[in-house]
Amino acid sequence: MSLKENSSEKRKYWDKRAAAYNKLSWVKNKTLSVIADEAGQYNKCLDLGCGTGAVLKTLISLNGDAEYVGIDISDSMSKDHELYQVKNIDLDILTPEDIIKISPDLVTARMVMHHITNPGELVNVLHSGLDNNAKFILCEGVVPSSDGEIVDWYTEMFKYKEKRHTFLPETLLSLFDQEKWDVKLQKVVTRDNSLSNWINNSGISADNQPIIRDMHFDAPESVVKAYNFKRTTNGDILMDWEFVILTATVKSNFVM
Ligand SMILES: C[S@@+](CC[C@H](N)C(=O)[O-])C[C@H]1O[C@@H](n2cnc3c(N)ncnc32)[C@H](O)[C@@H]1O
């Protein structure tokens, strides 16, 4: 399959998800305020995989003087953008020159790195294109434990949703060369997330929805504990989700 066809397959997948995306309760969760706190002072923000603009709209509401640009592969996901500029670029083929042209001093990326073919390569592209002291704030959902049974369950379950990477906090850290970046990692836990809300609104095929639901109801005890599963009387499961927010700053003493 050529790279072009690849991009169009990805675009089709995200275009289909656009209508239901904002019904996902996690989209407005507290990771937004942690990202905003980490952002500090900046003049131009680039949001990678901006989607429906949850991150950009939060930052704009707090710092209306800065400039804002989003990148997203899907025009349907990112069409609501009067307040910022959107570029439809596949992040798998982003270049340092693209970054230099936009010249942000802040880059954000919430819940997009697990979709990128080579996340480490994207981090290197950012490093090559950003100026010293520019900041990159990355936010990803992570497996809540490095226990093999839990990691395997998570990876297997997500196979029924989409092709993606499984991240642990240490996998995210390993994307950054500590000689080139100053890195800080924070964990955020959100409580009582509804399994049904997620299954119904996250683009899982009709055939795979019951498989994913059953995998939760039949999950091993280690998974039930790690996610603090609570079964409800209306057939839902409420669960705790863990996110990592990693703030990486380009070191000013880096010499090629
Ligand atoms: C899970 S959504 C996250 C949206 C937004 N960052 C948020 O936090 O609400 C992932 C977004 O990344 C975009 N995306 C996925 N793969 C991409 C790629 N290879 N290049 C550019 N955008 C991509 C999708 O279109 C989608 O809008």
C-alpha cells in the first residue's frame, strides 16, 4: 500500500468518527487544565492531531493574545476552526521544514501519538524544527500497571478498536533523548469513566462492540482491580483511567 493510500485510509477512519467524537466524556476531562497549566508563557501554539479543538479552545480561552495552529489528517474532525488555522497534514510525513515554517514555541499533542506509525521519529522531527527552549506537551492514556497480564489484556482489547501503540509511562519517556530534552512527567487519573459512553462513541465497529464489552465483563481480577471497575445496575462499568502528561523542553545547550 502506498503512503498516499495509507493517508486516505486514515482520513476515512477519522472522518467517520467526527460526528460522535464530542459525545465522548473524556474529551473534556481534567487533562485539559493540566496541559493549560504546563503551557505557561508562549506566543504561538501548534496542536498536533487537533481534532475538534478541545486543547486549542482551552488554551485560547486562557491566552487569546497568542497565535494558534492545528494539524489534523481529517477535515471532518477539524472543521470547526474560526479561532485558529488548521493544516490537513498526515503527521506520519511531517518534516522539520513544516515545523520551521509554522515556528511554534509551544507544541501540544493530546491522544494522537498512539496513532502515529513511528512516535519516536515524530519527536525527532519536532526537535529538529523547534528552537531552543520551545516546549512540547504530550498527553496519552496509559496502561494503569506494567503487570504483564494487564498490559496483554489492554493490547488485545484495543486490537478490536483500531491499530495503535500501547503506552506505559516508561514507553513515553523513552521517546525523548534526555541529552536533547528536559522532560517532566505527570500522571492524571480520571475516575468513574463509563464503558458504555466510550464504546458507543469511539468508532468501534458494530461487530466488535460486543467483543470489547464482553472482554470487560470477563476481565481477569488484576484488570478489575487496576481499573477499579464498578458495575452499575444499568449494565455499564465505571472505571478509572490513567493519563500521562509529559512536558519536554528543547535543551538550549544541544550542539549537533
Ligand atoms: C483521539 S483524537 C484526539 C483529538 C484531540 N487532540 C483531543 O485531544 O480531543 C486523534 C486526532 O488525531 C488525528 N490523527 C490521527 N492520526 C493522524 C495522523 N497520522 N496525522 C494527523 N492527524 C492524525 C485524528 O484525525 C483525530 O482528530
